Amino acid sequence: MKDKNLCKMCSVGKVMFLIGSVFVLLISIFSCDSEKAGVFEHPGLLQFGLSADTAGIQGSQVLTKAVLPDLTPYLNTNLYKIEILQGEEETVVSSFEHYEDMPDLVELERGNYRIRASMGELKAAAFEAPRFEGVSDFIIKENMTTKLDVTCSLANARVTVAYTDSFKVVYPTYTLGIETSHTTEPFEFVQDEARSGWFQVNTEGEDLKGILTVKPDTGEVKQFTVTIPSVKPKDNVMLTFNSTPNTRPDQGLTVKVTINEETEEKPVYVYIPDYMLPVDAALLEAHGFAHADPIVLGASDVVTEANVKMYVPGTIENCKLSIWEDEGKAMEYDLAHLSDGEKMNLTAKGFNLPEIWHKKQVTLDFKPVVEKLPRIEEGKTEVKQYNYQLIVTDSLVNPHVSRPLTLSVKMIPDVAPKILFSDGFISSQVIRVTEGGIVYSDGIKNDSEFKATIKSSTTLSACMLKITDATGTSREYNLLAGESVAGVKYDLSASTPYVNLKELISALILDDDNIKRYEYELTVRTEFDGSTYEDVKTFIVDLIPPKFEMSMNGDTEENGDAFAKRAVLRAKTTTGDAEKLSFQLYEDGQWKDLTKERIDGEVSIKEDVASAVVTGLKPETQYRVRAKYGKHISGEMTFTTEKEVYLPANISGIEDWYSENGNGGKWKKWYPYNQGETNPAWNTLNPKTTSPNSKYAYASSSGTLQASGSDAVSGYSALLQTIAWGSGVTAAGSASAGNVNDHNVDPGFLYLGKYNENPGYTLGDGYSFESKPYGVYFSYKYYPYKSDDQFTVEVVVANDDEILGRCIKTIGGRQEEFKMDEVIINYNWFKKLSKATHVYILVKSGEVVGSKSSNVNLVFDASIFSSGSVHIGSKLYIDNIQLKYE
């Protein structure tokens, strides 16, 4: 009884323990819920699904080099950025850099939300910048799961511009700016720009405004307006400008506007009437000098160019010329309305006076005027300055007046210093320089010196260099005192003193694509007989961003620059130094600089093209690539690597053979393929060397034979041997050598391709093959007939009648055990490649060791056949010929 009571007590205790445990567990659970509720008082869940759609996006039209970029990467939704927004101000309450980082369920406070998924930066206007976006509103309810699916599509519009040859005849200079409701200034397509511009446009559509600025041969600058109606996201717009040659520049100008294959052709109209053009539309253009910066001439100096070109929007009504010496009073003339006496006076000064009144463009040449000015006589020490100022006014109702343009000519004595600029640079004229110190003049690349030489018959008393950077900060250096300036080389004690700024200017870089201005003012002085003489000259440098682009063949039809595990990356500079180009590859969700470890060899430079072979790629994989120039980035391209395809094992291992015997086995013809095969891969020269079909083995022999056992890596191999054959070849009995008279001698051949009595690659030869291998490797044994004999391996990769890559390698030296070697194919990395259609491989046992009637001694070998013999030279065993992709 006592034991039973004890059991009852234990049972009660267990129950109490269980109740207590449950109570603690409940407290814990409620505690957890309390903590969870501390984040959201009324939480709900979002289950979000994302997809992307590139269907229905139009491609490019004719008359343009631009192609629609590969939009396949935008189908990868894992890379999309996700933002959850709330309120009218669209405050971001939660975001995920990539969709793949987003959890399956996202907890949110109950309420109204908007979700935005996007890929590509949102820009008002930019080149090569497609953006995909999907937006949807949704509601979160307490303790409920909201399921939402969003499909992203192209969110901006694409505009491409082209010009017909007829247009270019009338307008050799042209640019187009496009404005939208989102741009703050026109987005500019400079001359010959082939890239597409991508524009943010309103969802419901909006009109785009194009401003075409042209300058015909007459020099008259005009602007025309183009309206592109109702452009919506996903629209593909193509503008093609055309003009009928030999017509007035303001007539016959049309634009073909194509939006998604629908075309409308219409005339273009003057954008700004002449009377509304800005003041500087009346233009005076200096050639050979800069405004108010004197041309300095000593006694023997000559002027090479000094003229002014005048352009006005209407016609010239007045052209005021002021002439004065030093600080004297100016004489004034109106070149459009000269009296006879004024004409005589100006003609005496050297002017050749053109007709000016009511002309739109006139050139006034000052060179004869400068040549007639008196020089400072020897022994004289004064300085004389002559000044000529022009102001032109047009004849419109509201006339436009040009800015004054002053030509100053300073005549100096020999004791005065003179600064001369290299490369034809003119003081105070702006020099447009690309990073790397490259200057382009009329499209020609110049590696300029930026050097100033100092001409003086007297010792310099001062030489100062003032540098003003892009922020406007100036610093002055005393070069005569030997002060050091980073990037500046100078020698003032040389027979011809100089200051060279090349290194300094070449090192300038831009942090963005905005032009920056730098000024370098050089001042020199001399002292003579109590007088001070000075010359001041200024390099004005506008540092401009480089123009460059990816130029590899990355489109889907060709895609020839892609191999299975590597690709040829190629970029081209229009302006800039190709040495500064590098590449980036998009991998693991980010852009990565290609380091030396990923590049086969070095980045190669040829003229304006940089090329590199990137390694370590995966077959049948799409990649994105772009070029870098300093801190500048090109548009991207995509390419897809090829399949990693190999020769079938029986072809690689040379496993298929059959032979034909003749005259009781005294001769044998070998074939490196199965009997009855009509289109064999491998071929030999055997049909030629066995052609006489003589009953004597030494007169009719196969140069390429089947080998096995220790003479093969596995299975069978090929024995290639140089042989004598044909009528006139005599045996030498049991002698170790034979005298080959009136003979034919050929190396042994093995090659992929059609039979040819003179083996060697010809167009269309080879084995059908659609990948481009990096090279070929093989195993061989070699017994040269002469110590200097060599065998040959040739590999060709072709696209029908175009050789894409080729290599011929010769190998010598006796090799009695199988050894592996390789042939690396030489592709032209600077040339856009095509897809491969054929691969051709040829192996040759050695060179011909003699010619007909030359009494060449070949080794006499009676062991090849049981009842015969053959004269042979070098012997090559080859096996395991395989393609190499890395």
C-alpha cells in the first residue's frame, strides 16, 4: 500500500512538472511573439516573383553601323535590384541589391506599397545604356501573405542617327542634339557617331526634339529642328537625314523618322530664324594667330599665315577695320564701304581687298600686310607694335555684331627674347588634347612635344612658368633659379634654351567626361642698355575625354572572336592612345579588371587597336565585356563561347586502317581509314608512291604505314617515312645501303583533307569542324635520316575560303621514346574573326633527301616486308593527335 501511494505521488509530481514545463514554454513563445511584434505591430508577408521580357524590342535599321546590344543578360533576374517603396515620396523601406539576395518571404507592416525591380542605371540620356524596369503597387494585410509577380521590360527608348552620302556632300560638318522632358541640355550625337542613345521618356509617350546643326562648304552655320512624335519606352527610333546635292543648303533637306519599322519622311525646318540667332553667330575666325596675342618677329623672321575668315547669319553690312601703332590713335575704315582714296591707302599697306558688302563669308589675308611692315634695324633697340582690329555687322533687321578680333604684330630687336612653340601651336589658341598628350588635327594623330624654345642673343634675366590648373588655382615657378617642376623638362643653358611640357601634359587625366582647361604661361626677359625686353606665350590646353569603343566581333551571327575557353578582346580608339586601353569582364555579378593572370601574353597594340586574349572562360557561356581608358568606360558587348569539340577518338588516335596486298605480299598499299569509306578524314601520299604497282617492294611502297605495339601510344599509330619509289630504283641485295638511280623520293604524309599528290593546305581543305582550337598536341618518336633532318606539323583553321589561324612547326632531333609536343595556332588578334568551318592538320616525316638522278643513298631496309625491301630515309611515328583549347 505504501508503494502504491508512493507511485501516486510520483505520478502527481510528473504531471506538475509537465504543467510547469508547458507554462515555461508558453511564456517563451509569447516572449518571442512579443519581440517579433516589436518590429511590426501588424505584420504581413510578401511573396514576390520576378521575370523579364525582351520580346518585341526592335532591332536596327539600314544605313547605320549600330546594332541592338545583346539583351540576354537582362533575362537573368537574379541581377535585378529590388526596392520596396511607400508613400507619395516613395521612401525606400526595404531594398535588395540583387533579386537572388531577397528572401522567399519578406515581412512588412500592413499598408500600401510599391515595388520596383530594375537593371541598368536610370539616366536621362546616355550611350549604350538600356534599362529594364518593372513596377507594381500592392497591399500588405495583417497575418496574410500577399503573392505578387512582376515582369520587367525595357524602360527607355533607343535613338540611332544616320546620314546619307548626299547629305554629307552638302553638309560636311554636322551634329545633332536631342532634348526630352528629362534632359537639362541637348544630348549630342557628334559627327559620325554610330552608337545608339538611350533616353528616359514618359510612360504615356512624349515628343522628342532634335536640333540639327550643320555647316555647308559655304561656311554658313545653320540649325534645323526635328520633332520625333510620341516616343514611348521600348521604342526604337531611327533618324536618317538626306539632302539633294547641288541645291541650296536650306532646301531639299529631309529626315526619315522610323519608329519600330513605321517610317515617315518629312522636311526639316530652320530651328531659329536668322534674326533670332545669338550674337556670336556673326563670327570672326583667326588663322595663324590668336586674338590680341602678338605675332613676334625679329629682323629675319617670316610669317607663315595670318588671315581672318568672316561668317555672318545674314550678309555683311559693315566691316570696321581699326589700325594703330603702339598706343597711338587708330585709323578706321569700313571695308564694306571704302572710298577710292581709302582703297589706295590700304592697298599701299599690302591689303588685297575682296568684295565684302552683302557677302556671307569672306576671307581677309593679313600676311602681305605683315610682310610690308618695317623690321627693327640692326643696332636699334626699340620695340614696335602694330595692331589691326576687325568688327563685322550683318544686314538683318536686328543686326548681329561680332566680337572684336585683334591681330597684333610686335617687331623686336635682336636683344629681345622670343618664344617659339613646337608643332605649329599658336600662343593663346586652345589646343584640344586627349589623355596621353595626343592632339588630333584634321583627324590626324599627332604625338606633340609641347615644347617652347627661346631665341635670344642676350642672356636671360628671368624665365617664369605659371601653371593654372582646371580648378583655376595658379602657381608660378622660377625656372632661371633652377626650381623643379614635376613633369617639366627644361635647359636654359643650352645653345637653344627650351622648356618641354610633354610629360606634364601627357600625365593629365579626367575624373569624368567633362572637358577641363589648363594654362601654361611662359615669360622670358632680357636686359640691355637699361631696357627690359619681355615675351609672354601661353599654351592653353583643353583636356578632352577619349573616344574609344569595343570592336571585337561579338554579334550573334559571327561571334568569331570567341573560342571555347578564351576570347579575343579588341578595342579601338578614335581619339586617344591605344596603349592606355584595358578591359573589364562581368563575372560573379560585378565588373572586374582583367589582370595579367587572365590574359595570354600581353595586351597587344597595333596602330589604334588594342587586343588581348582572355583565358579561363567556360564553353557555351555568354560573357559581357567592355573597355577602359583611364577612368572612362566604353559601351559593353556580349559574346558567347564556343563548344569544346574534339576529334573523334578513332581519328585522334589514327585507329582505322586497312591495306591491299599485291604480288603475293611483295608490295602493300595502306589506307588510314576503313575500307569502303567514301569521305575519309585522314589521307596519305600512298596512292602516288604505290602507283607503278611493281612486283618489287622497293619500287612500289607506302610511305605511311600502320604501326602498333611499342610503336603506338595505344592501339595503332602512323609510321611516316621518307621513301624512294618508282621505276629505276634498284635493290642492293643484303647490303646496308642502296644506290638510288633515276628515282623519286617523297616524305611520308598524313593529313586531314582530300587526297592531293602535292599535299599542302588549299582553300576548302580539312575536316568539317565548327570550333576554333587554341592548338594541337600529339605524341611522336623520330629517327632522322640525317642529323639535321626535321619533321613538320602544320595546322590550319579556316572559314571556307578564309584562313583564320595557322601554324607550321618543325621538330628535329632523334627521339626513341614517345614524347608529347604541341602546335599553338597563330590567329590574327587584330582582325575580326569568323566562325570556323574546317580544321586542317598535316604531318610530314621530313624533307626530300634528294632529287631525280642525284645518286642519293637511302637506308636499305629489308625488314619491312617478309619478301621485299625498300629504300627509306627519316622515320616518324605519330599518335594521339588531339585538339587543345587551353
